[in-house]
Amino acid sequence: MNKNRVIVAMSGGVDSSVAAALLHREGYEVIGITMKTWGFMEVGGAPKHESGCCSLDAIFDAKNVATQFDFPHYTVDFTKSFEKAVINNFVDEYFAGRTPNPCVICNRAIKWEELLEKANQLDAYYVATGHYAKVDFDKENNRYCLINSADSHKDQTYALWGLTQESLSRTLLPLGKYTKVEIRELAEEFKLKTANKPDSMEICFVADNNYERFLRERVPEKIAEVPEGDLVYHGKVVGKHHGIPFYTVGQRKGLGIALGTPVYVKNIDVKNNIIELADKDELLEFNVFANQINYVSKSILEEGMQVIAKIRYSDKGSEAEIVKSTENEIQLKFILPKSAITPGQSLVIYDNSGYVLAGGIIDRINS
């Protein structure tokens, strides 16, 4: 397989555009691919002017960069696999009372597994993206490592913990050593059309950031069967909720009740159809259990090991200790309690040097 040929996932944004330009400058034989994974006709929530990673504007912007540097560009339809792996999981998790992180699933199952398959067809050894992260090989442990990027504010390792050793071995992440400011400067230097294009912040297929609207339009038959239930605060029923899928741990707004004090969702009891509310300090927990484990820079984590762990994308990371580490589950205890640990989100574990040791899906906070 050609180790000088690289497939670059091009979303039409500045980051992936610069990634492609950098690799082209380094002498790689670049092939740009824009992955069509959804459309506003299917998912709704379209703004007045369509933008984002799967819009026509995004495809044209990516193609414009490819034309500028004279490398081939293709748009590939991944909508069926994206729907099966990402959108269906997103819906199922909310109905299970959990809060999913679709970017984690998309990165592993679509942006890498599907893209590597396409790379095989095109005799390209590497795939590359515009993620802010670094990959390196640890000869001592014989493992590929995922490492924090130079830009701590833009670092995206949290969403990449699911990448396998095979995927990492064939991955190039050219932005890992740069800050976002430097990437904008490089985009100007390369004279890219996307140089000043704003970043996309929301989940791509929920462009209006309205998850309830998305669920109601996506699965109206299932929503129609969702029963109301009790809102319970300190053991007392204080109101009615309008369906398990519309709540998430830590939520304060949209509860539809006034108790004279701020209250938050502490627990979603699917079995008994109850939303448990609590005061803010009652959201604090020490223990977290995660499953669907992927070991990255380490093959196993030793009991008592001191680590840094994140429980959501915006989390800065907190000191913790490994209680248990097996192939299927990790139990971790934070040194100081964390607020609103949310089932369905990712638990990502780092060492003090910024290496991603392992990751998994948060299952529960108590044994």
C-alpha cells in the first residue's frame, strides 16, 4: 500500500483545509474526501442559509481547496452507515435516559473505519483529519499513542478515545503541533477561501441545537408513546415531566416547576419513569463506572494508578485514582467530587503528560 498517499477528510472548514494544504506541502499525494453523512431534509432544523459539514457550501469549499492545490477531491455518500451507527444510537440513548456523545461514535465508526476502507480501495496507507491532537508510537510499550495537542483550548483528544491501534497506526494529524491562531495564520498564508470561516459548535446533524425538536421529528411514533411521569425532589412528587428522552443529568432549565430554589436533574430512573431532582451540591459524586472500554496509550491501567480524567468535552480534567481496570470496565474515584457525572457521556483518562490512556462510556456512578 502506498505510504505516500493520504486520504484527507475535508469538511469544508478551515482546519481540514489547512491539514490538506500542510500535507500537500510536505510532499504527500493528497486525496480529499468530503463525507456526506446527512442532509437537512432528513434531520430538519435547517437554518435560513445552509452551512455546516454536509451542506453544499461545505462541499464546494472543500473542492475549492483541492482545485487550488491540484489534488483530487471526491464527495462520498456515507448517509446509511452514519444513520445506523450515529443517529440511531443518538435516539436510542436518549430513550434509555442517557446523554450520548455522537462525535465519539462518528469519529470511530465513520471518520476512521469507513474512511480507512475507502483508503484501502484507493491504495492510500494514511488517513488524515483536521483534529487538534497528536499521534506517536511508543516503542517501549509497542503501542500507538494519542496525545494532547499544542492548543489546550482546541484539543480534541476527548472525542478521539475510541480510535483503535490499527486506526492510529494509519493516522496523520498535522494540526496537533499548532494553535488555532497559528492555523488561521497558515490559512491566510496558503490563501485559502476558508481562512476566515467560523467554527461549527453544535452537533452537526442537530444544527439548531434543539434535541427535543430533533427527536420529535425523527421518531414521532415513539415519542407519542412516551408517558409523562413524576418529578421527585427529596422524596416528594413536585410535578410532572413530559418524557424521559427530554432530560439529562445536570439540567436546570426547562423543568417547568418553581420551588423557590434552583434544582437540577440528578438521576433519570427509566424503570420507574421518574426524574429525580436535587440541589446543586447534591450532584457531586466521587465514583464513576465506565464500559465499552478502549485502551489507547496503555494496554491496562493498574489499580491505584494516579490519573487525570474528563467526564465531558468541556471538562478541564481532574485528579483521580484507578479503582478497577478490566477489558470491559473501568472504575475510577475522583480525588475531589465532580458535578453531574452523566451516563452516556465519555470518561477519558490521561496521564500527567497529556497521553490518552483509555476511554469508555459512563455507565453509572454507583455500584
